[in-house]
Amino acid sequence: MNTMTNEIPMAASAALEKLKLALQSQVVSGMARRTADFKEAYPLIEQHLACGGSQKAACDQFNAAYGYKFHQPQFRKLLNAERKWRAERGDEAKCDKCGTVLHSVADGAVSVNNMEGE
């Protein structure tokens, strides 16, 4: 009888998790889904760019991973918007090893730390 009472909470927990995922997928759709996916991938994209990777490669890999068909101008627009949004909130992507703010010199992006010194 003890095993039966343990199975009920596990089944309820699984059902609750399934409901949670279903509700989240309903809320995040269309344009919001694209934005959520990009926000999720943004730190990895910045790390790639900081290590000398190209935006084209980042765009191609993002498309492959998430199933989008962005062209480079669309990808660059998302990247710049995300950088601006995070800079306004002080939440830029940081290096996992040293903690410095990641930015791409080739793109003309400037970290908030560099702007504070002016």
C-alpha cells in the first residue's frame, strides 16, 4: 500500500509538469518565441563573436539549432536590439572565465564599462 501512495504524487507531478510546458508553449509563440529563443542563445552568440567567430556563422548555427531562416541583416538587427536591451538593464553577456563584458570590436559594439569612463 505504501508504494501506491508514492506513485500518486509522482503521477500528479508528471501531469503538472506536462501542463506547465503546454501553457508555456502557448504563451511563447510567433514573434515572442523568436525573441525568447534569441534571448536564450544570446550569451553563446556573444561568446562566439568574442572569440573571433563571424556573425554569418553565428546566424547559420542559430538558424540550424532553432529552425529559423534569418538572413544576416535580420540576425544583426536582433543582435543589436538584444545588446541594447541588456545594456540598458546592466545585463550584458560576460565571459565565463574572467567575467568581463563581451563585445565585438568589429561590430562597433561598446560595453557599458567603456562608456562609463568617458
